[in-house]
Amino acid sequence: MKVNKEKKLKIGIVCYPSVGGSGIVATGLGSELAKRGHNVHFISYDPPFALNIKSPNIFFHKVNFSGYELFKYPDYTLPLAVKIVEVSQKYKLDILHVHYAVPHATAALLAKDIAKEEGIPFPNVVTTLHGTDITLLARDKTVMPVVKYSIESSCAVTAVSQSLKSDTIKALKTKKHIEVIHNFYTPKKITKNRIIMRKSLGLKEDDFLITHLSNLRPFKRIPDLLAIIHKLKNNKKIKLLILAGGDFTPYEILVKKFGISKQVIVKKNIKDIENYINAGELGVYTSEEESFGMAILETMSYGKPVLATNVGGVKEVVEHGKTGYLFGVGKVNDFASKISSLIKDASQLKVLGENAKLHAESNFCAQKIVTKYEEYYKHINKIC
């Protein structure tokens, strides 16, 4: 008896190689698709931060910048478009999945026009919106028309949260259908003992460790995070671990001003985040806007509850009172008060953590989300 095997796709993924949420999501998606037998071609100026380019079915194609002196600033969109045409033609891609409207979808659409002019088959373009392309660029009149064009002209568009979908429609007045497919996260195996990790961080056995993961951009409101620790500085057992994807230097003066130097630990560009999150008790996130909150999901996936601001897609990830607590932006006192109460209630902290892990596993797992993308790709190839 013959078994019908589903056709394996040849998928191009265009993303930033950074430690930011979109890069992590795109890398995780491509890696999971490769595990399912699809050929996945990453196209970027550097290998994505978390990508193992030696994995089966994973291919990386580097975009080289032009040094043409006529350009005052280095251009990326043009060489990216050329590389997309090259990879699409050589490997006969079925789908081109770009993360961010500008510049990635813009480059993909230019590549599509080039391919059409040269009579080269071109894959359908799926654009995923992650947040910054809407919350920042779509508000900038100098690029807003390009953002809208890139969205409207894509074969298909997805958003990582219902909140981001609503923001996109409101900001751009777009009539383009936007499919909501949440982010996912696959927890990695803990490879370093919690006790050993805590000792390596200089922690005592009874210290209460709060973790925070982010790229440290202004909208993350790191001063609020530090102000929370300042409010709690009389409890010397409270420590803050920041896993930074950006430069923490601008905030060092505030750490000194608050007198919390001995309570703040900063580690930069950490790959084994699982070992550090596991060393802590809970995560704290103070952003003024979040399209989803990837770091929040990562924290929950390792059984740690989260205290976060009730903005954007965060409300679609955290269940208030069950997997953590949500507060208004800038409500430093509320954050500090809840931390103080949780320190005294180990049983509640444990229950919240267990709920957080179960919620992450049930709703934001690879099995569920990657399957949605597979089905969506096939659907798009039938209708576009």
C-alpha cells in the first residue's frame, strides 16, 4: 500500500539576523519547517543570531552591500532584491516569507517585478508584520506610503497578534486581509543546573531573581524597570538579571543614581537564555507597546510567571491573575507591590509558574503554530 506524502516546500525566509523578536521568530519558524522536511533558504546580510546553518534542509544566502560611492548611505533594499531574484530562480522557491514590510516586503516586490521582466517564475510573497513596521514606520510620513504599498501588494499578510492587526488597519486604512498567526516558542533543554547558574551569577541561595530579556530599545522603558528595583532596594535579596540584546551603557548612570549597582546584573547577547531564565523566579516587562511580547512567552515557557504592562499583544499572551499580572504603563508602584507580595507567597508563585508553562505549551507551541503556517502557505499557493 502506497502512502501519499505531502509535497515538501522550498521556502525563502527574509529577516533581520538580530536578537530581536522578529529575527528569533523567523529563525524558529524556518528551523521547525526544516525539521518537517521543507527546504528553507534564509536570505540576509548575516546568518540569523539563533540559526544553526549546519542543520539539515537549512541554507543561508548572504546579501552583499554595494560600495558605490554615489550613495551617501549604504543601500540594502536593492542588493536584497537582487539576491532574492537569484535565490528564487536557482532554487525554484514555492514561497517567499518576508518578515517586516519595509524593507523586506519592498525588496521582495521589486524582485518580483525584475523576475517578471526577465520571464523568471517567482514565488508568492507572504509578509509577516511584527510591530515596528506599523508602530513606528507606518506613522512616519516619509515611508508610510511604501509600508502600505508593500502590504497591499503582497500575496498574503499575517500579523503576530490581533492587536497588531487592528493597529495596522487603523494606521494604514488598509483593506488587505490580514491573517493572525501568533508567535510560538519551543523551549530548549536546560543544560546547566539552576544552583550552579545562580552561583555563577553571584547569587545567594535565598536571593529572589527577577529576569528581563529585551533589545533595550526606548519603548521597552528600561528606566521603569530600574525604578521598580529602586522601590525595592531595601530588600537586598532582590536581584535583577537583564539579558540584553542591545547596549546597556546609557542606563548605567541611572543604576548608579538609584543606588542599585549591587542588585543589577547585565549579560549581553546570551544564547542559552533557558539556563538564565531557569535560575530566576519571575520575569518583569515594562514596555509601553508590544505587538506580541516574545520575551514574555520565552519566560513563561520555562515555568516562570510574568509581570508586564497591559499593552498590545501582551494581553493575548498573559492571563491576568492566572499566569502572571498586568499593569498600566509606568505603574512602577504596582509592579513593586506585586513583587513584594509574591516574595512572601512561594505557593502562589509556583502555581502561577505552572499555569504559565501550561498556557505557553497549549497555545503557543510549534506543533500548533507551524502547522498553521504550513496550511497557510498551501492555501496561498492555491489562490494567488
